Amino acid sequence: MQADILTTVILPASLFIIMFGMGLTLQITDFTRVLKQPKPVLLGLVAQMVALPIIAFTVAIIFTLPPELAVGLMIISFAPGGATSNMFTNIAKGDVALSISLTAVASLITPFTLPLFTLVAMDYFIGSSQAFELPLLKTVMQLLVISVVPVIFGMLVLSTWQKAANKIEPIIRIFSIVFLFLIIVAIILKNKAHMADFFLQTGLATLTLNILVLALGFGLAQFFKLSRAQSISISYEVGIQNGALALLVAGTLIGNSAMMIPAITYSILMLFTGFLFGFLLKKYSPN
């Protein structure tokens, strides 16, 4: 599988638009909610940014993934949630405000943590002798430009031209979901001769990771006595990752096509498990 104009040009530009759309939904209160409701926000961030990578690392070891695929699995675990996690939370009647806050805060943190954690993962699984280039400062700056700058721009548009922002945002939200699907389809079609092998290599590992972290998010929130709606939000924020960002880091910033494979299989499978999880929540709802 080769990185091409799809992942080196179209993907960064589209991710910029997606993050701009996210900014159109955000207000300062979405960030200050961590001060007003620290327990659910902090629990969600710890689950996503600490527990998720630990579980991903464990899965990579248990399934003895080849080094580059193991790094790819770690990259998807370092990514934040996104518009898709907010969508699933809304469908499952979770706490959408909490979901948006978690996505917003994580999206501001990950441009700094993702490159650093990825370097650590590359060093562990691949070793310095075969290390791929990932300049830390340059990568941080690139991620800030692609993911944080458009969020800030979107927030400014919302605060200045609220009516226009409210009209544009639903279109971009649909675009963000459709786009991820289309780019995955395009990569699948381009590499259809190898897709079966890709799934054989990472399908079970990514499915296992996805199921485990969806359950972890919900179970952890319930253990700490959060509401059902908050538990649903945290579950989806931990289990539904920003696949577009993971693809960009692996395919564009690192330039290693093999590392993109776990992001592809995870992004496909999380859509099915996300809907199934929502169905089970509805079926076994105490109400």
C-alpha cells in the first residue's frame, strides 16, 4: 500500500475542514466545563489518553503484531475522538455536551502528545536502527496548523457570524463522516488485492481493542458513579477515534503506508461496533 495524493494532499486539506467544522460547534464554555464538572471530564481524558494506549500496547503485544503495524495500532490509540464520537453519543442519548467538551480538550492536547508518544512507540517496537523520521517540533507545528488553528478559526466564526456558522456546521459534520468513509473506500479499492491480508494482519487486533475500550469507558464511568448519559459519552470518546488524524500521522507525517493499516481497519470496524454498542444500550436500557 502506498501513500499518494489521497493521503498527502487531500487528507490534510479535508482534516483541516473537518476541524474547522468542529470549531463551529464550540464555545468557551465547552472548555471551561472541565472546571465546572471536573470529575466526568477528567475521567474521560484519563480513560482516553492513558488507559486506551495502555490497552492498545497490551493488544499489540498479545497479538504479536509486526513492528510497523504495532506502531500503527498505537497511533490510532493516541488520536482524540471527533465528530463521529459526538454523532454516536447523540444517537445513543448520551451527554452530548460532555462528549463535545472531551473531544475539544483532547483535540487541543493531542498535537503535543501524539508525536511524542508515537516516537516512544516507534523506538520500542522498531528501534533506533530502523527509525522513521518524525521530527518532534515540526510534527507538533504541523498538527497545530491542521487541527488546532481551524478549530480556533471555527470558534471565531461562530462567535462573530452565528447564523452562518449554524448553517455551515451541519454540512461539514456530514462531510466529515462521509469523507472518512470515502477515503477508506478509496484506499480499499486502490489496494483491493491486499485488503484481505490487511484484515488478517490487524482486523482481530483492532476489533479486540475497539470492543475492550468501548466497554472500559462505560464500565469505568459506571464504577465512579457517573450518570448513564455521561457513561455513554465517555465510552464513545474512548472507543471512537479520529481515524482521519491517525491516517494523516501515519501516511503523511511519517510517510509509512504499513502504519496506516490499523487506522483503516479500526475506522471501518468502529462504525459497526459503535452502532452495535448503541443498539445494546437501547435494548438493555433501565428505562
